[in-house]
Amino acid sequence: MNENMRLARFKLRSILNSLGLLVLAVVAIGWAIPILWALAVSVHPPDEPLSAANLWFGSHPTLANYAQAFQIAPFVQYYINTILIVFGILIVQLVTISLAGYAFARFRFRGQNILFFLILLQLMVPSSALIVPNYSTIRQLHLFDTLLAVMLPFFGSAFGTFLMRQTFRTVPRDLDDAARMDGANWLQTLWYVYIPPARPAMIAFALSSISFHWNDFLWPLVVTNSTNSRPLTVGLAVFTQLGEIGAQWPLVTAGTVIVVGPLLLLFLIFQRQFIDSFLHSGLK
């Protein structure tokens, strides 16, 4: 009897696992089809119209759409702007979240819990709700239409502060006390004792920050007005609205691939490192 029950449970578990894999496969295919279609249409010959019978690669795939997209719009400048914005924000964020996380994890001061609660409260406020006050501040600082205007509101991160605080709290107090007995100041203790075990969490945060700010559109659209400060997302929107583009889907999809391609390529190359960094950081 026990053997029959064990066999029935094994079969049920196998069926559930198979159904789970089937659902995941359907979701993966549904997620991949738009990307595959965009890649296929981006190499579609520009002189062949899209139709139900000719919806994918066309008669002869070509890279002419990419060359034309770079001729029409300054995507090279957009790339430079985006890289400066993304990594400029990330560098400052890593400094601010490390200092704030260390302060909340190891120091005790009046109003600490209230201040930390206010920081966590920012996670509940959508960034779009802060556009008007942030725009007013940027105007008062005379930073409109600059790269700094795009970066400034994101130099601090409530999520990053919470993540680093939780990570630093897992470091044994004995290591902190030993560093102080050896004559290390608080900055040396942070650098040599707390930062090394927090690297997986910092990598996980860096990946999420890069992905978010590379794809951010609304705030850069509000505070930029020229090629010298536009990132790729805003540049793509301007590109699709040009008169000579119209409904040329091969050209539009080529511009889209130019924008999303680097992140997609990085994920495909470093997907194992991406997953490992989130697992080791404790993010679920």
C-alpha cells in the first residue's frame, strides 16, 4: 500500500513538473516572438513591402536598414549620452547606498528608525509622481537639457540603501571590532570589512540600475531638448516621428534593435553571472 502511494505521488509530481515546464515554455515563446520578429523585420529589404505572405526576413536579408538609421539619426551621440548617464548614475549610487547602508546597519543615532522609514516610503511613491517638483528643481538650478539633469534625481536609491543595510547587517560584529582594534577608521572598516562580502548584492543592484536607466524614457523626455543630451530611448522616439520614416517598419525595427540590442546581448552573454549575482545577494 505504501509502495502504491509512493508511486502515485511520484507520478503526480512528474505530471506537475511537466505542466510547469510546458507553461514556462509557452511564456518563453510568447516573450521571444516579438523580439525575434523585430530582429527579422530589421533585416527585411527596404524595397519589399511587408505583407501576410512576406512578414519576416523577406527575399534577401540586408543590413541596409541599420546603415540608413545611423545616417538619419545621430545614434552614436545617443549611445554616448546613454552610457554617460547610466554609468554616471551607477557610480554615484554605489557610493551613496554603501555609505547610507553602513550608517543604518552599524551606527545608532536619534531618529534612525524614522529616517529609515521615510527612505523606505520612497519605494511606494512612483517616480512619475515626482516629475513636477524635480523639473522645477532642475529649472532653478539652470540644468535643463544637460546630462546632469537626467542623472541628478537618481543619485540616491531607497532600494539600494535597503539592500546594502540588510547585507551589511549579516557581517559579524567581531570583524568590525577587530578592525577597530587594529586602528582602522570607519572608512577603512567599510572598504575592507563590509564591501567585499557585499559585492554580490552590489552587482545585483548594478544590473537592475543599468537596466532601468538604459530603458528610462519619461524623465529624459521631460528634461532634454537637444541631441547633446538625449539618451537612446528619447532619440528613438524622435527617430520614429521623422517625416521620412513614416510607416517603414524595417527602419523602425532597426532603430529599436539599436536601442535594446546592447542590453539583450549582455544578458545572453552574462546570463549565468546575472542569475548568480541575484541568488547570492539574497534577492528573491
